[in-house]
Amino acid sequence: MDVTNAEFDPGFDIAARQAHVVGERPRIDPVAQEDIDPASRRLVDEIRASAGAPPVEEVPEYMRTVLKHPEIFRCQMEMGTVLFQGRIPADERELAILRIGWLCRAPYEWGQHVNFAYRIGLDRNLIERARIGSSAPGWTAHQAAILRGVEELLEDKALSNETWDVLARSWDEAQLIEFPMMVGQYVATAFVQNTLRIRLEDGNPGLAHA
């Protein structure tokens, strides 16, 4: 099924959702560029390098906002680096994060990870099917289990035996530990971005991105 050529019903009003979580002024002002300390800049560069992105002169607004809480900023940057260099392959990681971003109706997270997905070679049809989830046709059994795992964790806060067994055929124990931790990390990130009304960056149209 090529969903890029089909009419997709998101099940909610994208414009209204974005007006709700990014349409007003951010709730917390970010740290000014000139006030970022060298150690924090190094952490930003490290997480960008782990994601295959170059260093930046200007730290993104989201990171500068979380920097208002230095301990959480450091932990999030370090966890992000671990996950981007993690045991789960990049294409499988991004498939899971796309599903998380969509289910959390998180414009910033969804749009940023559509860009990441393209960067590592995923195509538009896969990205569109990630919106539909595990029920979309065309997935391998393993891919469907990744998406279903995200859905189950958000709904039931645990994986079913069926989903666990499918993932365990391909993943080792470290990957099976990493998966729910990764889901929790990106759900938490979506909560923060949505709540603080983090503005979309250039090149990130939010939930309309495909």
C-alpha cells in the first residue's frame, strides 16, 4: 500500500493541535546564546554528532529552554547520545520515535524525527505508514512489533507476550532493555516540548511534515 498516494485521515485536526501546543508564545524563555556555558555547548555537539549532524553555532531553542534546568539538560543530552549510539539500529529507532511523536501529537518531535528519518534513508511511504501504525499493511513482522510495542507501552504501560516474543527473535537482551527505556525517553521529551510550547524550527512544519 502506497499511502503517499492515498487520502490520509489523521483522526484529529492538525492545525488545531498545533495551535494548542505551538501556536502561542513559549511558556519559558530560553537561555540566550551568549549565556550558554562551554560544557553545555559540548553536550549539544555530542548529541548532534551521535545523530550524524554537525556542530551548530546557535543552539536550538528547545535545548536552550531545557538548559534553564541544568541537571535535566545534562541528563537528557547524555541519554540522547546513548540512544543515538544505542544497540537498536537507527532505522528501527526512528520508526519507533515517529510512532511516539505521532501518538503524543507532538509537532516538534514528529517534525524533527521526520527529518532524521530522511537523513538515514527512510522513505516517505514508510513515514506515512508510521502515522497509521502497526495495523498498516506492508510491515515486516519485526517492524510491526516495534510499532505495536510503542502502542502497547503508551496504552497498557507494558508489552504483550506476543510483541515481546516477536522482538526477542531479532533483538538481544540489551536491545530489549533499551526499547522501553527509549520509548519512555521520547514520550517524556514530547511532554516537555508540548507543555512548554516549543516553537517549530525552520524546516520543521510539525505534524503536517511527511
